[in-house]
Amino acid sequence: MQGEPITRSLTLNLYIYHKQPQHMQFDVIVIGSGPGGYVAAIRCAQLGMKTAIVEKYNTFGGTCLNVGCIPSKALLDSSEHYYNASHTFATHGIDIKGLKVNLAQMIKRKDQVVQENTSGIAYLMKKNKITTFLGTGSFKDKNTVVVTKEDGAAEEISATNVIIATGSKPTALPFLPVDKKRIITSTEALNLSEVPKHLIVIGGGVIGLELGSVYARLGAKITVVEFLDGIIATMDRTLSKELQKSLARLGFDFKLSHKVSKAEVKGKNVVVTASNAKGEEVEIEGDYCIVAVGRTAYTQGLGLENIGIKTEERGGKIPVNDHLETEVKGVYAIGDVVKGAMLAHKAEEEGVYVAERIAGQKPHINYNLIPGVVYTWPEVASVGATEEQLKESKKAYKSGSFPFKASGRARASMDTDGLVKVLADKETDEILGVHIIGPRAADMIAEAVVAMEFRAAAEDIGRICHAHPTYTEAFKEAALAATENRALHM
Ligand code: FAD
Ligand code: NAD
């Protein structure tokens, strides 16, 4: 139907419906209701397509809303309040007596936040007249999906187009059996019944550092065991080093260049074995261990074999072309289950993209400008090329930085850790990358994304009025520093 008017497909569907009354017939079936799937469904419905969504679990929203972005941010916010109350309130002139952590209430509030968000998606499905099916979706053929409910009851639905948005699951290491009690994944870490005394985090990536931060703020000792020689390794090295310093001040211990080979539960403890850069074996004992070594595309039970789709050997992702269509015409795949960053906002963009492609439009996604954020404190946010990438590609660039300790706003809020770094083309001054570690970096990065989408020069940002006092002035100052080394407050 790609490139054809919707009306034609609707007529076609009506025809098929009369011929095969036992199948409910749609223009589009979306399998999976995470940020990729539910956004795709909404956009399809907005474009006039008769849309169905199939979700295996009893709530909508996928990993992101149920066990990912939203619950982790809820706990990050709660733990940050506690940390500030215990560490900075006195300096602000606020004295509190009898401060203590009520973890059960923290988890309960997090659950309420999740419930509000997931029921919000159910409301959006209804509002957009999207037909919902709860059950596992599996291909019978390229146009027919069998939905099997928990009790085994099955029904078939058909569509001209199917969008696979089945997301990802935590990567399992064969030598690290997760028992979900002492050796856990991010999912269990969102529901602990006690604050660990010593939490061992395997993997110095986003999940490990965010969830490690939650429990560090609540008083746990955290040891991060990371295979590479730096944390958040895909981001600009400056951010990695700065974040490591900040987290060390929070009580994190880092064992970098350590390859984990084993974890064993011993009573109420876990012993993790790793080999260091010299090849020596190191044992670390804690009461909990989170395995956060990445996520793997999830396609189990989808029946891809019935339509001849083979997943990639490494990572299990579904191969797609530049238009996110699989090798089977009319079957698309988006989000974590396909190539690219495993991020909710990337999945959402792809959901909109595919819906518009199916409707015959010519949408576009700028994959170079998908921001990455780590919700530690200070927050870390980044868009565009890293300095390491520019060096590797031998691009002539200039760099300007501005530290938050020189920002009046940051001093006022006692958030002086971190900096903004702007990388610009040496010849044209076009901004090539922006890397921020500091207060509200997650929100600040939006300005950089807009600037880069419009191909702004560093000087453009330096000449734009930024409200005072705000953290965003640090971006302007870093841009000025990159332009002609003429930051005003440094
Ligand atoms: P998912 O959200 O994984 O949704 C897939 C859905 O498909 C699931 O509901 C699943 O049940 C369903 N499904 C699977 N198979 C079938 C089937 N056969 N039939 C029916 N339904 C099926 N990203 C960010 O951008 N920002 C963050 O702050 C962030 N924080 C995170 C924190 C944690 C702890 C984790 C684990 C992840 C986080 N992520 C974050 C990543 C983000 O959650 C994912 O990138 C995003 O959810 C991917 O969306 P998706 O729609 O591709 O898949
Ligand atoms: P990650 O890829 O960010 O980090 C995993 C880390 O584990 C890597 O640094 C890797 O070198 C290390 N590692 C792998 N094997 C190891 C071993 N045997 N021993 C020691 N270290 C090992 O993965 P993650 O933190 O699990 O997150 C998964 C995905 O979820 C990411 O792709 C991320 O994009 C997404 N996510 C995003 C956010 C966010 O946007 N704020 C938050 C959470 C998760």
C-alpha cells in the first residue's frame, strides 16, 4: 500500500473482511506497545488507518513505561530528594531531624507513577480508536497475526501492513545465571525490599550507573565492574571522566578494565569474580549484584520463521532497509528490535516514520541528532559527534568548554559539577557535537539538538540571548569559547 491512497486500502480491507468474516481486518497491526509501537499506532490512526495493537502483557507502554525509563526516573527523583535532604539541606539552612528512607513508600510511589503512565496509554488507544488485543502476537503469514492470550485462547487478525515493535530484554551472560533475588537485572532492581549494603554493578553503562545512583544515594556502597577502561564508553571521553569523578564522590568504586567471569550466590551474599587488566583474578563480595551488560532484541514467539525473516546472528536484531521495512514487503520493524540506539525517543521517531511511510508520505529521521542522556546527578547529555569520532575521521574541529563552577545559577543551586563542551567545524564554525555534564543537562541538550538540526554555527549560539541566571548560559559560553575563545565569564 506504500505510496497509495489510504482509501484504496480501506476498500480492499472491507472486501477481504466480507470474504473472511472470521478475521478482524485492519490496515495496520502493531505488535508491541512500547514507545515505538504505541506511537506508531497513534500516528497510523491519525492518518486514517484502521489500526490494531497487540501487547503480550496486561499493561501498555512496554519496557519504557513499565520497567525502564519511567520507573527508573521515579526512583532517581525520590533518591535525589533524600540525598539532598541528608547532604545539602543543612547548607541551604534547612534542618531536618529524624530523616530516614522509607523504601517501600518510594517503590509504591514509583508504581503509582507507572500506573498513571500505562493507563494514560490505554486512554490514548481508546481516544484514537485503536483496537487493542492483549496476548502474544505471532505471524501465521505476512498478513495474519495470531494473538494468544494467557489462558491459551487464540484469535487471528489480519492487516495489509504489520509493524513489529517487540523491543528488547536484558542481555544474559551464560556464565552469570540471574536468580532474580541476589543476582538481578534492572527489572528486579526497581523493586528491591531493602537498600543493599553493597551493590555490585556489572557494566558501567547507562542502566548500571542510573540504578547504582539510586541506591548509592540511599546509602549503599556501589562497586561498578566494567570490562572497558571507562564508563559510558560510547559517549565523549570528557563526559565519561567527569561522571566518574562525580560518582566517586557519591561513593562509587570503579573496577575498570575488569572482565567478569563468574557470580555465585553464597547465603545472603554474592561473590563476583573478574579478571583485571593484568589477568589477575579479583573477587568482590556484596549482598546484591545487578547484571547490566546491555540489552538484546526480543523476537521470541513472534513466528518470524513463518514469514522467512532471519534475525541477525549477533544481537538478534531484525534486519531492515533504510525505510525500516523488513525483507518481507509490508512488514516493518522499529525501536529496540532493529539497528541503532536502544532509546525510547528513537523508537518513537521510528514509529511516526513508518506510519507516515505506509501512508505514502516522505518522512525523515536524522539519526545523527538523536540525543543520549544519562539521568545520574549531574546529568549527562550528548548529541552529534564526540571528540574521539572527530579525531578518528580526521575532521578539523575546534572545541570550547565552560565549567558549571563558573555559572551563577549553578552556584546558587550548589550544582557546580560538570561542564558544557561544544565541538565545531574549524572552517565553517558549524556545531558538530555538544556534550554536557551538569545540572539539567537532559533538558539543556534540546537547545543543542535544535541548533544542530538548523545547522547553526557556534557563533549563532554565542549571539543568541539566553535568560540569566540559567544553566543554559553555560551552552552559550561554551559556544563563545569555541568561536574565538571569547567566553565572557571565564
Ligand atoms: P519496548 O518498550 O521494549 O516494548 C516492546 C513491547 O512489545 C513490550 O511491551 C513487550 O511485552 C511487547 N511484546 C514483545 N513481544 C511481543 C509479542 N510477540 N506479542 C505482543 N507483544 C509483544 N530509554 C530512553 O530513551 N530513556 C531512558 O531514560 C531510558 N531508561 C531506561 C531504563 C531502564 C531500566 C531500561 C531497561 C531501559 C531504559 N530505556 C530508556 C530504554 C527504553 O526503555 C527502550 O529503548 C524502549 O522501551 C524501546 O521501545 P520499543 O517500543 O522498541 O520496545
Ligand atoms: P550499555 O550498553 O549502556 O552498557 C553495558 C556495559 O557493560 C558496557 O559498558 C560493556 O562494556 C559492559 N560489559 C559487557 N560485558 C561485560 C562483562 N562481562 N564484564 C564487565 N562489563 C561488561 O547497556 P545497559 O546499561 O545494560 O543499557 C541497555 C540499553 O538500555 C542501552 O542501550 C541504553 O541505551 C538503554 N538505556 C537508556 C537509558 C537512558 O537513555 N537514560 C537508561 C537505561 C537504559
